[in-house]
Amino acid sequence: MAGDVLVQPARKERLSLRIALEICREIRDGSFQPGDQLPPERELAVQLDVSRTSLREALRGLEIAGIVESRHGGGTFVRRFSALGVESPLAMMFEASHDNLSDLWEVRRIVEPALAERAAIRADATGVAWLGEMLERHRQPYLREGVENSAQVFDREFHAGVARLTGNVAMEQVIQLVNTLVHRGYRPDPGLAGGRRRQAYARHLAVYEAIRRREPQAARQAMVDHLQEVEEYILTEIIERCHEDV
Amino acid sequence: MAGDVLVQPARKERLSLRIALEICREIRDGSFQPGDQLPPERELAVQLDVSRTSLREALRGLEIAGIVESRHGGGTFVRRFSALGVESPLAMMFEASHDNLSDLWEVRRIVEPALAERAAIRADATGVAWLGEMLERHRQPYLREGVENSAQVFDREFHAGVARLTGNVAMEQVIQLVNTLVHRGYRPDPGLAGGRRRQAYARHLAVYEAIRRREPQAARQAMVDHLQEVEEYILTEIIERCHEDV
DNA sequence: TACCTGAATTGGTCTGACCAATGCTGCACG
DNA sequence: CGTGCAGCATTGGTCAGACCAATTCAGGTA
């Protein structure tokens, strides 16, 4: 019987969890490729020998995790790049408080320099070119005034891109989630951002250049400087806001 | 009618998502405190004017996000500290991607030394004493032969403990999840572990001593050495297993 | 008082039904 | 022949009600 696959994990765990893990495994093993459409719920439920109810609970979980995506009337698809972006259900549920914010920022300070360093060591030519094109694409909107928080989007995209160049999926996901939560918890004042944005873009360029020239230490240092700068921005802005409140 | 609260977000989103966001909001607003028990599913479904099916899909999502926790026959509770469990989005993502072990290990190599360093700076006396007691408790079982994989449990406990001393909840969660996944992916041969365990325990002691004496660099170095040693163990063992297979 | 039993509570799973969005097929018309 | 639209098939979304299984707790018994 097809459903026997699900018996492996301890009989104790919820069925929906076992189903979700099973589907994850099939994705990993290549039975379902990224971009593929999964079988219809009714059919998949029969294949796995579970009710549609339980299957759907599993799919909702996978959707929250950013692994699949369901479209009403269209079907359920495996995401190409499982993204824990701001619009992901997970991010929508999680509200970063100020306590968490400094914690999350510390995770960035620890992980991101190491990511930049490793990217400079391991990135292949294709990846470097890809990152370069990304920066070129960011250039105009980044420097122009009044494009509001698109800068935040670009910032996240760049940092996620550096993470991707390391080839380490685990780190990429961790840092993407952390950055999403940080950006969610802190929304900069769009008006004040002109010079800051230029500076941030310059630092991004510096990181990229170091990666392109295969200089791990320089890449690490550029990232450290970037984070340091941004941290100071955030601190001063928070202080200003406190003054306004008083 | 109670269910009208749910109409606010665009009528487009799935009902289960709207429910999940609504519950999140009530948690943030204090209607449900961390540790509280939520109303029974049947009752909550009536309150929100939705079917139990949809409510359950929402609760599964919240559980995956680490916000609530359901116990069969017990009830559903708001988590005190939203935890990244094995059913967390990140865990599922790793499950869905190939070859996680080396990636996960690299996360440890990056994060754990930094954790040890910060623990040596920030830990309070209570925390240090707590870690010391933990090691004392580990001592006998760790060094005795034949206690099987309890060593793995102790190992996870110690590393989680160091993370806790930093006071950074986010990092604690991340490293706890990573270590769980690593240990799940790699089960050492219990028979060969005698000397190795003694060595690991000695390194744990070294890390602890450095933290106790407030020597950040020493703590970092001890952790680096520890991870390096364990990594070598794992590599040689994997190679041996390959030989057996041939 | 301590322990055990059983009923009430509560989450877990299943079935089958119907609604709603999407996509496709084939026919009619230009 | 090509184009556009109507209608049907497909597929996800929601619902109601039933029954199973783990936990909890009150009440009774030793």
C-alpha cells in the first residue's frame, strides 16, 4: 500500500506532520521538482492513503514554510526558491518586538561577515556575475530619492544574494528569515534616507568587489563595516523617535 | 457577530490565514498571554464563526510557526518563547533540500564560537553556576562506557546551555535547531566512542572554565577546537563506513 | 490519605458534500 | 482560418458531523 511510507517516523507524531515531511523528502529526492505541480489534493490523499483533511493541514504547513504554493482552482506547486520573504505567511505572523530586534541584529553581525568571507572563497563566476547584475539593477532606484522602502527590498535581496553565493542553503535560509524579521520590526523613516542609501549602496558595492576579486578578508571587513554603519543609523533614528515622543 | 473581525484583511486571502493572523493579533494585544490555554477548538471555531476544519488549518500553521502548541487531549497553548522545533519552517526546508549535514555543520562552526565568546562576556554568576552544575551532572554518565547515545543528548544540552548564557534568544533557537538537525542526520557508532567522549567532555570543561574566568577569546578558541575535533571524528567515521560498504 | 477507575474534555482523523476560482475545450462568428 | 466567448471539467476552499484517542480530573474505594 502506498501509504506505508508514512509509518516510518514514530507513530506518535501528528499525521499532518508526517505527511509534510514525506512530501519534503519527495521534493529532496527529486520526485517533485521545483516549479512542478503537485497532484490534486484528492489524488495525492489517495496516494498517501490519508484523508484530504490531513493532507490539507500538511500543505498549509508547507505553504507557511514557503515550500509549496496553492492557487485556488489552479493547483499546488513546489516553489522554485523557497522564500521566507515579508509576504510569506510566516513573516506575517511573527511580529518582532524591540527585545528580539537587538538579538536578531546580533545574529546578523555574527553570520553575515562569515557569509561574505565564504562567498569570496566559493562563489563561481556565474554567481558573481549574477550578483553584479543585481547591483546594477539596484543602482538607479537605490540612489534616486523618494522610492520609499524599495531600498529595504533591495537590501534584503542583496544580503540574500551573498548568502546564496556561499552555496550553503542552511545559512541562506537562516539569514533570509532573520533579515525579514529585522526589517519587519524596524521601518526606517523614508524621508531621511537619501545619504544613507547612497552609503549603503557603496558598501554593497565594496562587498561585491571584494567577492569578485576573491578577497575573503576584505569581503568580511566590508560587510562588518556595512552592518556597523546601518546599526548606527538605526540607533540614532530610534533615539530621535524617543525625543519626538517626549 | 464575533466572526466579523476576520473580514478586515483582504477578502482574497485564505480563511485559515486570516484566522491565524487574527489569533496572532489577539496574542499581541494580550487577549491570550504566553503560556495561556486557548479555548477548545470547537468553542474557538464558534467564537470566530468558522468551521473547525479551517480553524485547525490555522492552528497547524501557528504551530509550525512556533507560536502555539497543541497537546492531544490536553489543549492548545500559547508558547512562552516561540520555539523553532523540528516542525519549524526551517526544519522542513532543510528536509526538502539535499545534503544538509555539511551545511548545517558550517553554521555551527560560524555561530558557536561567537556564542562562547559572548557567553564569556555577558553570562551572570547564576548562569555560570547553572552551566557548571550541568557539567557536573554530565560527568559520570559521559565518561562511563556503554551509555549509548545519551552522550549526544548531553552534547546538545551543553551547547544549548552556552547559547542560553548569551541571553540571545534568537541565537539560542537557531543553534538548538541546527544541532538537533545535525544529530538527527548523523548517529555516531556508540561502540567506538569511549575516548572520544572523554575528549569531548574535556573540551566542554575547557569552554566552561573560560566562560567562568571571563576570557572571551579563550572560550571562543576552546569551542573552535572542540568543533574541529568532533568534525575530524565524524569524517574518519564516515570514511570507515565507506570502507565497510566496499 | 493515597490510589485507582471511569467519565468528561479536548485534540486527531475521516467522510462526503458543496462552493468558488481557474483553465481548457469547442462552438459560433467575423 | 483565426478569434473570442460560453460552458464545462478540474482543482483548491470551506463546511458539517461523526468517530477515535490521549489527557484530565472528579469521585469512589482500599
